[in-house]
Amino acid sequence: MNIFSLLASGLTPMNPDTLKASLKIMWQGLLAIFIVIGLIILAVQLTKFCVNKAESAKKAREAKKAASDASAPHSDGEAR
């Protein structure tokens, strides 16, 4: 295609209407990208929080069990 066929069809390289439509599509796409990135960051932080909380609960359970095992007498009557 040459420039004359573009001009004849109304698709000029700097048509203000198509430029406005293109910019509208562009900012909507960029906004969508940032929203998705934000959701990914939120999901990662939530997963990290849940894993840390589960690990601390597991350590607390293990410490409680170790303390109860240490205080419970054996069958021969001695404490560990």
C-alpha cells in the first residue's frame, strides 16, 4: 500500500480520532496490567503470611508437646 491509498480510505497516519481511540485502548491495557501485577503481589504476600503463620503454629505445637513429654513421668516413675 502506498500513502495515497491510505489517504483515500481515511486511515491517515495522524488522524486525531484514531489517535484518541488508540490512546484510550492503551491506557485501559496499561491499567489492566498494573491491576494484575498488584493482584499477583497481593497473592504472594498472602501466601507468605499464611506459610509463616503455619510454621509458627507448628513450632508452638512442637514446643508444647516437648514440654508435656518432658514433664510426664515414665513407666519407671522417673521424669525425662
